[in-house]
Amino acid sequence: MPFTEPIWVVTHATSWEPPRGSRNAPSPVDVPIGFVTNLASVPKSFWKWLPPDEKFAHIAVVHDYLYWDQQSSRGEADKMLMLGMKKLEVSFWKRAMMFLALKFVGDVIWKRNQEDREDGLLRELKILPQRPPVSWVVWKQGDVF
């Protein structure tokens, strides 16, 4: 985590392809290097049960990118997350918690991302931060996009 806030940046080529044989599977996804994510958007009060850097972090980055990019539907993005968590053998109860969370707040996050993009907010860095960690609030004000 290069930032002092719970914000991460993709530093290596990241992609996800649904498991073979998945019915109505979403298309494969490539997340660009420099994409800024908060992983699963899990509130800190829930980190005890759903830590954002758990084994589903990779698919959470893909899901976060799909919610930002919005080139597929919200339903396809959510399905990708659920398929990915299942493939990664995330427990049923954690998948269920994520599913319920998306039911309640997914639409708000989807719409906020759409508004942020329309307002010109960028989430793909051209210049990646180095150690030691810096503040995301300060970093994003520079010429880094």
C-alpha cells in the first residue's frame, strides 16, 4: 500500500477470466497498471470479518475497476466478483456478506463512480508513488494522471 489511507494502486498487469463453463459468464477483464482502488470498499468497521487484503483482493480490484470503467453492466461486474470469490474458495458466508452489501450499497457506488467520471475525476496514475507511503489526498493533487 503506497498511500497512508486504505488506497492501493495496481503496479503489475492484472486480469481476470471467468472460470470455464460458467453460465452467462462476463467477458475477461484487464485492469490497467496505475489504476487506483480501495479494494472491496469494505467499511473499516467490517474489516474484522472481511479484511480488504484477504485472498479475494485480486478479484475485488477487478470488480472495483468494472464499477469505475462501467463498460459492462453492474450485474456483470457483481457476477464477476461472485464467480471470482467462489473460484478463490472464499467461504460461502463471506460471499453472502459481499452479495448483501452489493445489494444495499452497490447502486450508490456505481452512480457515484459515474458522477465522478463525468466530473473529470481520474483513477489511472501515470506516475506511481514510491516508498515511503504518501497521502493519497496530497499525491492526487500533483501531475500524476
